[in-house]
Amino acid sequence: MVASSEAGAFGFLAAAVMTPAEIASKIAAVRAATSRPFGVNFHMFQPGAAEIVDLIIANRDQVRAVSFGRGPNAAAITRFRNAGILCIPTVGALKHAVKMQALGVDMITVQGGEGGGHTGSVPTTILLPQVLDAVRIPVIAAGGMADGRALAAALAYGAVGIAMGTRFLMTRESPVAEAAKRCYLKADTDDIVLTTKLDGLPHRMLRTRFVDRLAVSGRLSMWMRAFECARDMKYQTGASWPELIRSANAMRTHGAATLPQALLAAAAPMLIRRAVIDGDAETGIMATGLVAGRLADLPTCRDLVDGIIADANTRLAALAGGASVASAA
């Protein structure tokens, strides 16, 4: 995250499975490593969320934005905005974008179905213009973004920029385990699957033996996975069982998920951490955008950002220099 920020991007600290104490430590570490502004990504339903909000506001001189996917709290959004911190939720459906605008967020990241992890079914090329036509706040495009062509296209649609997860994950400075990086580099688009077997929600990830076992698992297996993941999340975050159940129930307000599905959805970052950070693809998952299927290098963040900007400028200049759309007679 520091490397991407230093390269000129706006980095986010991924804090979805951290305790408030860990987040405080990580924020301090980022502040010590860069003077650039950055954001924090977390969930309003995770244990200790109220304390996390306080921590972020206490660091508002450098933590300039927050992002979240589920469980937005209107009161927290108001507190962030009063502190001068931008609220930038990620949405995968038009109705959620409209709801976020009504709640008072500053801008929206629109992730099309090509995105990694939990994702919707509508492709970026359809969802992005839908949202741009429906809201009055700035929109950032995500889902399939990886290069200057994507940035130029997003700007042409009317977005203010792009957000990238998988592309930054596949960089030299990324803390992803080397074993996981090799899996990402080796994958093509046929090795990337979208499944609901993990937690009942559409989830895009690399195909592994673990994912293949998910495909044939039944209800008992889901309960067992839910208990195991909830136990790991309890250990990682220090949350109590009642707190975890409340977090899962908060997830259920966004759909008709069963309790084990909601527990797995809330604990999904733990499964990602197992594979991506610990390098254990056998019991974890490697969430990925579909774009990983065409990426075959690990550039530095500086080279990546500079290349994207140069490529986008070249393409935009070419379009502005006389290119026109021929009309059909």
C-alpha cells in the first residue's frame, strides 16, 4: 500500500480482519513510511467498528478516505464527512449506488462483475454508465481495470478515475506470498471461477483443489467451514461469539443469506489471508478479478502507475487529435 501511494496512486489499508489495536499500529506504520494521504478499508459490521471509526477520525490529517462494501452506517458517514474524510463505498449494483448517494457518501466505486471477491453479475461496461446516469456524485470505475486503456475508457464514460485490486496485488512490492503470486501469474481466464458455494454469494477466485472441493460440498460442509472460519476470525480479531453472530446477522440484512452463509461471508477475508498472505491455497482462497487471466508480469508500483498514466495520456491525445466516429450513411 505504501509503495502504491508513493508511486502516485491513492492506497487503502485493508483492515477488514484487524482488531482496533492492529489498525492503530498499521496506521502508525503507514504514517511513518509515507507522508502521502491514504485511506482505510473496513466493514461497519466488523467487531470493534465504533472504535475503528474513532481511530480513523483521530488520524484525519493523513487518513483522507474510507471505503467499505457492506453495512454502511449513516451516523458514521456523517461523522467522517464532518471530519473531512471522504466516504467511498464500493457497490456492485445500481440500487446500492443510489442508496449510497442517499446516505450522503462523497463518491462511489463501481465494481462490475469482472471484479474479484464478492461481486455482482453486471459487467463494468453496463453497470458503469447505469450508475453514472443515476447519481450526481463522482464515480470511480473498478472491475477489469489494469492499464492505461482502462483509464482512458473509464474517463470517456464519465468516471473520475479507476480503482485496481488484482493489478496492484500482482506487483513486486505486494505482500502476497510468493507461492500465491506464482498461482496468479500462471492463471489464465479459464482458471478463474465465479462460485456461490463458499458463502452463498457470488465470489470470484482462482480455481484450486480447495475450490474444486467446494463445488461438491453440501450443507454439512458449509456449517463446518462456517464454524472453522468464525473460530479463526474470533482468534484474529479478539471478538466474542455473540459479537461474531451479530456481525453475521448484520450481513444477513443485505440479502436472504442463511446464518452459515453470513458467517462465511463475514469471515471471507480470513480465507483470503490464509492463501494470499500465508501461502496456503489448500485451505484458503485466492480472490481475483478476471483481469488476472491476462496479466503475466510483476512490475514495481512506480513502473505500473507511470506506465498507466503515460499510456492513458497517449490514447486520450490520439482521440483528441482528430479521431472521429464515422456516421453510417
